[in-house]
Amino acid sequence: MNQLVAFTDRAPALIAASGDRAAYRFFEFFTANIRNPNTRRA
């Protein structure tokens, strides 16, 4: 059975202390799909 894990359980302590929204944005930043090849290259 799959279980969802809260973002704050896996985020660095500083990010987790900032709240759920900060943890979500932290993971979103590193996992976002960048479609523009020039941006991806930079």
C-alpha cells in the first residue's frame, strides 16, 4: 500500500521549520520540468 509522506518529513531542517508551503516549494524547485532548452542549459 502506498502512503504519502509529508514534505516536512524529508525536507532539510531549516526548510521544514518554515512550514509546509516552504517545503513544497523547496521540492518543487528541484523537481520542476524545464521545457525551454536555453533555460535548461543555463
